[in-house]
Amino acid sequence: MSLLTLETPDAGESLLIERFSRGQLVRRRFFRHKLAVFGLVTLVLMFVLAFIGPMFSKHKWDQLDFFYLLQPPSREHYFGTTQIGGDVYALTLHGLQKSLIIGLLVAVFSTGLSAMVGAFAGYLGGRTDRALMWVVDLLLVLPGFLIIVILSPLFRGKTWLIFVVLLAAFGWMITARIIRGMTFSLRERDFIRAARYMGVPTRTIVFRHLIPNVASILIIDATLNVGGAILTETSLSYLGFGVQPPDVSLGTLIAEGTSSALTYPWLFSFAGAALILTVLSVSFIGDGLRDAFDPGSIKSARK
């Protein structure tokens, strides 16, 4: 299906009438957003560096070189070494891997949960809606960060996937309310009524008709959740409540290098730069997607 779009340019330009499919239109707007393109390229490079970069070093993140203690960047150790001879290059890339994986998993789980809860609550209404929204409101008033800090000692020494579940459990409620509100209007559309009168099961209507029609919001939410999850994980790991030694993440590396940031800057700067670039890239991509999916954002996408 194609969309007919009218662009009203500045004075002196003619009226342009072009036919685009929705996907083409979204891509066209997104790639006009220079910061979004920069963020996408940077994020792809960060993934490539995190997962392919270790192949170009002979040192492993969990190996120590006692002949090179607190050495600055060199040919032997690209990013220098730690106080006990750890290779900062290998540690930074391993920490970046862990932070990216946690961010992606949390984004997928929290966005998927918000989509299902919001869609079912808005479509079914009544008691189901009230019960689900009661849970949402309860979780909204609970201090998620503090609860994770309190619970973290119980899971110390266990798999970091438990940490992912805790982060995802407190990151979906606001989006669920947005999806619920959009579902209220969608359920009165003719195609939803027709499906209901034809006896289509509720789960089929929700997953095949309702959720795809709010996909633009979910895509933007998932993108921004990656950056938010990485920041939250880094903050908790920095304070000692997230990823636990001997494993590493960007948060643990920044925490270990903070005290030596001025005397031995390579212990801190590379992990800090990786964090800043990753979160900024995700933020730029989210802004670009928002402008691309918003029909009224053509002018803002041109700037």
C-alpha cells in the first residue's frame, strides 16, 4: 500500500507530490536525520569492535601479564594495563559486550511486556484492564533502583541473567499505559470489529492486528530502552550491585578506574568513552526514529 504525501516547502520551491510506501517514507525521513545516521553507524561500529575486536589481540580479558603493571597504551597492550597486569583493551571490549547484551535483552523483555500488557488491557477492558493497571500503578510507585540494590546480594555469584530480569521488571510500565491508551481507540476500528465478529480469538487480534498497529511506538521505545538499560546497569555495577567480579562490565571498569582517572587515565577513559558513545548513539537513533515515524516531522528531519 502506498501513501500520497504532500510536502509544502519554503517560498520559492514548487509543490512536490511523491508516492512512497510507508517503509520507504520512514527510511527516507530517518536517513535525512544526520545525527540518527551518525548514531546508527557508530552503534554498528561499537558492536563490531566489541565482538570482533578481541580477535586482534593476543591477550584475553581474564589473563594477567605480571611483566606489565600499570603500563600506558603500547603495541603490546593497546589500551595499557591495570594494577595487576590486566589488558585494558580486552577488558574494555568484554565489558562493552556485557553492557550491550544486557541493554538489548532488557529492551526486548521490557518492550515486549509493555506491548502485551497494554494491548490486552486496552482491548479487553473491564476487570482485566483494572487488574493490569493496578499492577502497573503499583510498580510505578515502587523505587525500582532501590529494590534492585536491596535484592542484589541475594543473587551474588549467580548468573547475570537474573540481573536482566530485575532491570526489565521495572522498565515497562509507562509504555504499557501508552499502548493501552492507543488500543482503546484501535479496538473501535472497523477491521478490529470485523475480526471480532468473525470469531477471531482474542490473542490473534492482539498479536496480529493491535500490536502491529502500534509498532512505531514500540520500536522507538525499544531503542531508547537500550540506552536506559545500559546506563542503569552501569550505575548499579559502578556501585557494586550489578555485574559482579570476576566478570566485568563498563560500570565495573569505570568504578575501578575512577580513583586513578588523573594519574592513570587509560584505566578510566576508554571504558568511559565507550559508554558515552554507545548511549549517545542509541539516543540519536531514537530521535531519528521518532521523527521518521511522526508524519508531522518532515521539516525537523530535514534540519
